[in-house]
Amino acid sequence: MFAEAMIMIIAISLIAAASIGVECYQSKKEWEDNKTRTNNKNFLIFSIVFGILALFGAGAMMYMQGKTQGATNYVKTLQAKINNNK
């Protein structure tokens, strides 16, 4: 669960940093014609998309891990009840 939480924190930080970068890029109109700056903007957009996918992936991993642990605890409880009835 710790790894998933760290992935979420890193993904949120990546989204925030890339969003700030895109906002700064858009505030400078003279950068729009520069090819190097266009590549930077494309990288920032890719970073935002990757951050969103990582955030959803980490959320799904946390959900599945919680669901599996909950099912495991339920099975252990049932096994204990069955063993007590014998």
C-alpha cells in the first residue's frame, strides 16, 4: 500500500509541475514560434497525460489491494467459524 501511495504523490506532483509549465509557456507568446519550445510544450503535455494515467493506475491498485485484503479477511473469518463448529 505504501508504493501505491508514493506513486499517487509523485503523480500529483508531476501533474502540478507540468500544469505550471504549460501555463508559463502559454503566458509567453514569443515562445510559440520556437521549435525547441514546442518540443518542451509537447513534453509537458505528455507529462500531464502520464501523471493522470499513473494516478488512475495507483488508485486502481489501491482499490484492488483493499478488495483482495477484505476478501482474504472474510475467508479467514469463515474458516475460523467452520473450525470452531467442528
